[in-house]
Amino acid sequence: MILSRFSEEYFSFLLSGRAEDFAQASGTFREAMTIGVTIGQLQDQMNESHTSAELLCLLLDNVPVEKQR
């Protein structure tokens, strides 16, 4: 479904910060709008992706670092 594809692409953009990923997510956003997906539905997907990206970053920041020998 287009909502899950948009969510994955937006999540990828959030983690990478790359213009190419932004362009991909933007294209899917526009495609979703043309087939009748509401702004509210897209916003919900963006919110979920943002929360997932934040949680992933928090988890990675809290990974114990092993001592180098």
C-alpha cells in the first residue's frame, strides 16, 4: 500500500538526511495525494516514522561501548 511505502521512504529520509531520499518520499507523498489519501493519513505516517527514528537513535546512543584492547 502506498501509505506503508511513504512511511518507509520518509523514515529513510529522516535517518539519512539525503536529498535523494527526500525526493523519493516527496514523490510518493504527491502520488498518495493524487489517489485520495488525506493529509491527515500522511501526517499520521510521518508522525509514526519520526517517533520510530527518534527511538532508534536513542537506542543506538545508549549502546554500551566496549573497551579497545
